[in-house]
Amino acid sequence: MTGRRTRLFGRVPAARPADQQAAEPVPVMEAERAPDPPAPALTIDALGRKCPIPIIMLAEQIRSVPLGAVVAVLADDPAAYTDIPSWCAMKAQEFVHCQELPRGWALFIRRRL
């Protein structure tokens, strides 16, 4: 996992030899502390689709849910794993949670605008 992904998702990199251990663990984001993902009002199935299609599908369909509702995007493209949280920050939407699936991830976004 890259350094950017570690900062975004709070994942701790693989163990290193004792002489290379980081001084402090990487903090975990609030979105990953959530015990259960919220129930989505809309699920977008973007499995098997490559970037930028999952983002385009999300941008087109997020307006169809009410403010405060959650949209789940199912994606297996590694770019979507980092692009969707970045898109949320750029568009003032709330990235709520990321859940690993047998194939890809379920990314949960709360509509704010």
C-alpha cells in the first residue's frame, strides 16, 4: 500500500524489521472505526468497471437520493479505492466507510449537497 493510501485510510503497513519500525502507529480515520456501515438508500454496482466509470456513476446517481442519505458504491478497480474518498472531499460529500468485500470494496458516501 502506498503512503498516500495509508494516510487516507489509516491502514498500518506490513511489519518492518525492528530497526526500521515507525515511531508512532498510523492513526485510524473515524470512517474506519464505524462498527457497521450505514444502510444505503442506493447501491451502485460498479464491479468490473475501470476508472473513471465508478466516479461517473456516483456523480450521476447521488442526486437521486435525499440529503443525508447514504450511497454504497461496489467497486473492484484499485483506483476507485482512493478516487472516491478524494471525490467526496472535492464535492463536499461525506465519505463514511469502506468495507472489504470478497471482490473489491463497498464504499459508503453520505450526500451532503
